[in-house]
Amino acid sequence: MINNRSLLIVGGLAAVAWLASNTLYVVDETERAVKLRFGEVIEENIQPGLHAKVPIAQTIRKFDTRLLTLDTDTSRYLTLEQKAVIVDSYVKWQVVNPTRYYEATAGDELMAIRLIQPRVDESLRNEFGRLNLQEIIAERRDDLMTGPTEELDELMREELGVAIRDIRIKRIDLPEDVSAAVFERMRSEREREAREWRAQGQEEAERIRANADRRRQVLLAQANERSETLRGEGDAQAAAIFSEAYGQDQEFFSFWRSLNAYSESFADDGNLMVLEPSSDFFRYLRSAEPESGEDSGE
């Protein structure tokens, strides 16, 4: 009896464990799930947490909703002017509609990649085909991929239930036969721009130099005018002082001027002056001679 009872208990526990394992299921934070009954979706977009289902009749399919990366193959595209470019890119995508994703791919990630990659290739081919080579080289890569990302995201949400979060260009190369011509054209363009900038710089330098010369002439003229004014004022003041001093003692002033004249006239050796003895120039020299009466007295 004891053994039979133990067997019943163990059997009951096993049945409960089996029922629990086939009835309860957990959806992780990084997942979303759909509930199927004989292959038909009966509950969509099941959120993370603990859930229940009917054993055997119902099954659960879980899908990773984290951001996934699709590294596309390097492809050759033609530009608007029919020049080839070699493009290496990758795509960031994410499951956003589990039901649509399951119906389109049966939940197979490889199948999803095989469906996404041709769409990306077509979108990039159209984008590069509407631009010329100069625009592709000059434009920022993030801006270049904005249009294709938005268009492809809308299409993939409808067709596969996935969102295209970003399309990024890793590198853009030119075929060897195109690179030389492109680089030569770019070099010529840069040289032309350099000549233009140099010419503008020379023109600006001439303008600044002309302004500086004109300003210099103005300043010199103003300075000369000011110096002449100050010199005239100084001469006037000197003349006034000279006249005032002359008026105080005219005889002494005449005597002082004569001494200065004598000193300057006979300053250098060999100076020769031809004057009459009675000339006014020798007036103070004559006044210094002794009178005849004084000479005879001695």
C-alpha cells in the first residue's frame, strides 16, 4: 500500500510538472511572441512576462526584438552620369510586428535577411542613380542615406513587419579607371579656387595698401599743417619777446648783435672781408679806439 501510494504521489507530481511546463511560458525582455493554434495566429505581440497556454493545441513562437545588423555585400552602382562607384554598407533593422514577421518569414532570421538585402540593394541603386559623382563625394554620408532609410523602413514594416532603423555607408570607392579622372578634376577645381582666392586676396591687399597710403598722406598733411602753425606761433612769440627786450635797452641790444656778428664773421681762419673803415659794421670797434688827445698826453 505504501509503495502504491508513493507511486501515485510521484506520478501526480510528474503530471503537475508536465502540465505546468506545457501550460506556462516566459517571454524575455528582449523578445516578443505570438500564440499559435494549429499554425494559426490567435494572439499577437505578447509582451514580456509569465503567460499561459493550452498544452498541445497551442504553441508559442518567440522573436528577438533587439537591434540587429545586416552587413550587406559590396556592390557596384552607377551614378547619374553613368560612372561606377563601389559601395560598402550595412543596415540596422528590428522586428516591430511579430505577427507580420512570422507570416512573412516563418520566424526565420536568415529568411528575413534574404528578403531585406535585395530591397536595400535596390534602394541604394536608385539613390546613387539620381546623383552625380560630385554630389556623392561632397554630400555627408548620413544625409545621403536619409531618404533610402525612410523609404525602405516604410516598405519593410508593411511587407515583413521589421523596421529599418538605419542604413550606413562604410566606404565609397571609385574604380581605378574613374579615380584618376576624378582626382584630376578635383585637383583642377581646387587650383581654380585657389587662384580665385589668391586674386581676391591681392585685390584686398591693394585696397588696404591704397587706403593706408591715403591715410598716411592725410596724417602727414595734418602734421605739417600743425607744425607750421606751431612754428608760426613760436616765431611770433620769439619776435614779441625780441621786440620787448630790444625796447628795454636799444643801445645794449645793438652792441650785443654786433658782437655776435663779429664772432660769426671771424670764426673761421682765412675769412676775408672788404669793407671801408668808416662802415657802420665797425662802429663799436671804432668807439673802442683812444682819442688823439689822450694818446699825446701819454
